[in-house]
Amino acid sequence: MNILRKNELPENYEELKKSVNRSSNWRERLDAIDELGQYKHAKVIDVLTNVMNHDPVVKVQDAAHRTLKKFGEHVEAPARKKGEPVKGVNKILLRIKKSLPEGHSYEEFKEKLKKMRLDVYDTYEGNKGTDFDKWLEQTWAELNK
């Protein structure tokens, strides 16, 4: 069990703050929340509150919420946003599909998405979990129909 350090900031606070806001890596954000969760400090609470309310990946929001509850903060579970986590995602995906040669494979599309828009790829991978590939391939197949 980790010891909760009150009114202390981790030595690497600025680095963790950057990690928790890195839009293209939800796993890194989860790790940063885990590490920040050992330090009950006003600055950490502010960072986690922001993540809980604004991160596009539900798993990350939930981790921030759990950590704040562990700190004894009276916070409501984050509201589940309706619609897509990335505005205009279908236009983004269509643009990527059109940039590839006719007859390209799903794997080529997936790789180009990862290269061009890692933030979009990461957000949907984090939210869809094991259903990500199924969702992305189905979306790819339906684009341009």
C-alpha cells in the first residue's frame, strides 16, 4: 500500500503535469495519475479535477475521479459526454482514407491514422478498449459509402 503524502508535491511534479496532459498517450496519463495519487496537495487536486472533467478518455477520467475520492474530495463522477470524443472524427478519418491509394488495406489506413493523428487514434483506442479494431475497421469500411 502506498503512503499518502499530504501537502507535498512530487519532485517530478512538472513532468507529471505534462504527462497527465499529453493528448496522444492515455496510458501515460493513467500512470501519471497513479503517481500523483500519492501526493495530496492543492496543485495535484487541481490537475486531477481538470483531468476528471476534460480528458477525452473515460478510463482516465475515472482514474482521476477515484484518486480525488481517495483524497477525501467531494466530487461527482464525471458526466459522460454524448457524441464523439473528437469533434469531426468522420471528416478526419475520411481525409486520411482519401489520402491513401485506391485499394489500400485496413492496416495501411490504421497505420496512417496512427502517424497523422495519434491523438485521435489514442482517444478512441482508450475509449473503445478491445472493441477498437472492430470499430475502426467498420468505420473505415463505411467511409465513402
